[in-house]
Amino acid sequence: MTLRITKRFEFSASHQLSGLREGHQCARLHGHNYAVELELSADRTELTPTGFVRDYGDLSVFKKWLDDTLDHRHLNDLIDANPTAENLAVWMYQHWSKEFPELSALRVSETPKTWAEYRP
């Protein structure tokens, strides 16, 4: 049986997407109040002795990284890809899966109604 935990984080940042048709709203410089969800998974036999997939408190380093690295920044200056929600999800997953081997998915939202999810 697989168990999953999820924690949500937030940050604000600007970006500008390239490769879009002329006049597309996302081609202009704009910003979002982003939400990021980390999903961590483990089989029941892999839980910590306490019974956790991972202690939620361990995820505070991710929040600090978001605040220090992405919050109130221009995302085009930070990643080597067009900073779409999809590319941000992959970029963050690749960075944080080393720190959190239980990371099974990472979701990025630019608006309350839209999500991009990376699940390798």
C-alpha cells in the first residue's frame, strides 16, 4: 500500500513567455501568485519509525529555498527554459528529488484554476 503526503507552498514572481503568437497575454511581462505542492510517497513498510512518509517539518528547507530563490524574482533570470508552469514543475522536481527521495510529484499553479504536474 502506498501512502502519500502533500504540502502546499506559495510565492510571487514575474515571468514573460517566449514563442507565443503576437498579442498573447503571456508574452507580456506579468506576474503570478504561485502555489507549489510537493507530494511525497512511501510504501507502508518504508515509513519512518514514527509512522511518517516524511516529517512535514523537514519540508521547511523547501519553503526557505522558495523564499530566498524565487519569491519576488523574475523567473526568466533563474531557469534555462521558458518559465512555464510545466517547466517550473520539472525544474523544481529535479532539484528537490535529491533532497527528498520520497518526492513523487510536484505541482505548480499560476492561478487558482490551473495546475501543471510533473510525476516521473
